[in-house]
Amino acid sequence: MDLKDIRAEYLQSELNIDDLAPNPFDQLNTWFDQVLKSEINYPNAANLATVDKNGIPHSRIILIKDIKDKGITFFTDYSSDKGEQMADNKSVCINIFWKEFDRQVRMNGVISKVDRSESEKYFQSRPKDSQISATASLQSSVISKEDLITKVNELTKQYETEEVLPCPANWGGYYIEVNLFEFWQGRPSRLHDRFKYSLNNSWDIKRVSP
């Protein structure tokens, strides 16, 4: 399949260094506010890249659930492939792409688990069906569809009178402490606006070539 003739023109407004907040988290929140107001689908979806113990990269889409002072939070199965990879190599990269705005945000950082109480609180705030499916599934492990449905049915019956399920020990949150940001704004003729925030005691902002 030849995809070389696919073309798209970027017609969004330019991004200048004077438009940027001194703190990249403030800038990220500003962009998130604009995206949320537009009501696009999956505004908090992001690509998470990890590297396993053999140096092989892996990536997948996750959902960002919180933006804090120095990083971002998401939740998943600790025993999953990505969980094992992050246990071996705590350096990760995350990338958000909002195609409706011709914008990307790339973030590099170091991963750690959130407090158990935070994981439990979020898990039990989820819809009950989501709690059941997370408990039934050992993410990334081999299983048949029939066995998965059987486990879901068993848990549904077991907890039919309960409002919430206990949070599984293998499920919880991760926190990425970000040390590098890049904000990308698509522009006509591929003269994109790119700005990199590097952390050196304070945040240093530089324009980089498109």
C-alpha cells in the first residue's frame, strides 16, 4: 500500500514563545482546557512508550487521569507487559496528539507507583462493570474468550449485592514525573512551531526546528 500521496495542510494559528506559559504544566492545562471545551472524542488519550529489559521499545494508548504539580497519572494492571517493562526501566515517554487542533505534546519522565490509597479510591469510583472486568483480567496474559466471560460472570454473581469491589493488588496508578516537554503546533508548508521545555533547576524554553 503506497501512502506517499496522502497530504494534509496545517492551517491552525501560529504558536510563539510569548504565547507559552513559563511552566509547562500550566501550558498543558491551557491546551487541555481548549480541547475539553471542543468536546472531541478521547481528549485524554496518549501514547505511552516503554523499553523492556532487552532494549526493545513498546508503545500503546493509555488514558491520562490526572495532571499534578510535576507529572501526570494513569491507571493500569501492574502485572501487564507495560508494568513489567516499567519495573525494569523507569524512563518512559508519553505523547498526546490532538488531530483536530494539529497539536502534539511529548513528555519524557520517570515512572513510579502512586500511593495505594489513591489507587483504591480511583478504582472504586469507576463503574462497577469496569471494576469487574479489571478484576477478571490479568492484562497481557493468554486467555480464551470463554474463560474471560466465565470469570466476569462469576465475579458479577459474587458481588451482586455489593456496590464496589476491592481493588486488586495487581491494579493501580502510575505517576510520571516529567523532566522534558515538547509542544508542537502544526503550521502551513510544514513550518511547524515546536518548543522544548527542559528542566535545569527551572524550566528553560527553546524553539526547535520543525
